[in-house]
Amino acid sequence: MVNKTTMGDKLKTYLKHPGSFIVMLLVMLASIITFAVLIFLIAYILINGVPHITPSLFSLEYSSENASVVPAFVNTIVMTLLSLLIAVPFGIFSAIFLVEYAKRGNKFVEVIRLTTETLQGIPSIVYGLFGMLFFVNTLDWGFSLLAGAFTIAIMILPLIMRTTEEALKAVPDSYREGSFGLGAGKLRTVFRIVLPSAIPGVLAGVILAIGRIVGETAALMYTSGTVAQIPDSIMGSGRTLALHMYVLSSEGLYMDQAYATAVILLVLVVGINALSSFIARKLTKA
């Protein structure tokens, strides 16, 4: 009875305000289209890729006969860990400074925020050219995982900064006031009260950053190189899964393996997101 009454009230509201009804239809239509496109993309990748996932695809070493994804998979994990190791501390500490220590209305803070937003809008190919000119040539690191990691770290730094900043702003001021009232200092309040409360938002930014790392090709092509093997060290060249898939498809000789690589890449991204969400829930409960 309550549901019927509620539906009747909504219907009367829509009849009185036709504009609201039109907006509601547009929102529903946009949601349906977005969901349908997502399902289509996933289904297209799975249908074309799953049949071509063979044991030879998981050989320890790449060759022209097996087009193995194992070296690219290992390089992707190493690249992700290196990039996060560089970018996450700088991003989190920068956000803490902007929110907790810098005075509100400070012009220097506004310049930093404007710079951060500008960096977010720069195409990845520009980062790749910068990384090639600075890390590869000027610092003489050559095409290496380290050069690629530093380039990617610069790319994801603005994203981590902004998401962490918004997460810290979302923490109520009453948490800080209560901590100060109990005699805790600024540093203790930030790292024992404010930052733990903002962990879910911080992890959301890290998850987005991981997605960008895993899916990046243009910047890595000019910095880490396209060698299809696991390098002996981080100063060696190696390709990630996304770059591996791009190279296979551009050659036109391994399209089946390229679709199979897309499936593996999709599973990797879903797995990383699921693991990050699990960790976020555990930290929130703790």
C-alpha cells in the first residue's frame, strides 16, 4: 500500500512538472546506454579473446611462435609497484600539506592546485616525450623500467594529490577539534585521526592511478621501450601488457594473441580493483 501511494505521488509530481519527468527519462537513458556499452565491450573482448588463451601463451619466455604474455605481465606488476612507490608518498604528503598545514586562501596553494589540474589535462604522449628527453636521454637511463616508472609517477601524481585532498577535506573538523581537545598535537592528529578516516578516499585515488598505469601505452613506448622479455634489472627495457597488446595488434600478425592479452589485462584490472576494495573495507573496519 505504501509503495502504491509513493508511486502515485511520484506520478502526480511528474504530471505537475513535465520537465522533471523528461530529466528522469534522460538520466535513465544515459545509465542504460552506459551500462550497455560496458557490457558490449566486455562481451566483445571475452568472445574474441577467450578461445585464443592457450598454454603456449603463458610460456616463461617470449618468442615469435608463442607470443607469451608472461614477461609483459611481470613487467606490468613491476611498473605498477615502482610507479606507486614513487608517486603515492609524494601525493599523500603534498595533499596533507595543502589541507592541514597551508593557510586557507594562500595564493601559493592556489597556484599548486592550478598546476595540478593543468598536469591532469596533459596528454600522455607529452609525458612520454618529456620522459624520453629527460630520463632516457639527459639522465642517460636509456629505455628502462625505471625511466617508465618515473614518467608514469609524474602522470599519476596529480590524480593522487587531488583525490587525497578531497578525502582529507571530507573528514569532519570535529575529529580534529576532539583530538586537539584531548591534548594531541598537529602531527599526531593528522596521522592518527585524520588520515585513517580518509583512507577509503585515498585508496580510491590509488585504484584510479593503478588503472591508468596498467592501461598506459604512449608514455611507456618512449621510456620503457618495447622489448618483450623480463629485464635483468629495473634499468633494462621491457613492455607492459597494454604495450604488448598494442605491439601485437600493430604488427597485424598476432591479432588472436592480442585479443587474448586483452582478456588477461581485463582480468588483472578487475582483480586489482577487487583487492583494493577488500583492503579498503578491512582498513575502514579496523
